[in-house]
Amino acid sequence: MNAAETLKRARSEARLSQRLLALRAGVPQSAIARIERGRVIPRVDTLDRLLAACGMRLDLRRSRPGEGVDRTLIAEMLQLTPDERVERGVQAARALAELRSAMRRK
């Protein structure tokens, strides 16, 4: 999740308007609007202050290798023979080429 989505969700859950959040956090309302529209990426300390004003906190953690990976797809692919995997790759490449070609025609 990016800063814009994170801030919008936090503000919504706290039931705060941009104006009230601005007053609580000491950040201009226009800055909050730009962050929420994704026009500005806030500094970490600014995002932390805004989230704190919503009653939340910024939690930074290192990701572990393999975290967020859909292991069911890996297990599925490992059940295929090498030839079947190659064929799937060829099919995916063809589909991508067709998509690119269709996009160029538009």
C-alpha cells in the first residue's frame, strides 16, 4: 500500500476531514490533499505525524525473503514437467505479444 492509500484509509477510519487532520497534525490541508491524490510522496516523519493524528502509527518492518509470494502457484508449476512449463511460458509470451500488438493498433 502506498502513502496516499494509507493516509486516506487512516483518515477515513478516524472519521476526520482533511481540515481537521491538518489542524491536529499541524500540516497544511493542501499538503494532505496532494498526498492523498498521490501528487506528493511525504517524508516518513510527516506521514508518521499524520497517521498519529489519526490514532495510528507507521510500522516499518523488513520484509523476509518469500514474504507475499503465492506459494500455491509455485507448487502448481512444480507439478508440471519441464516441457509443460516451457509450453506455458511460450503461451504467455504469445498472449503478451498479442496484447502489445492490440495496444499499438489503438
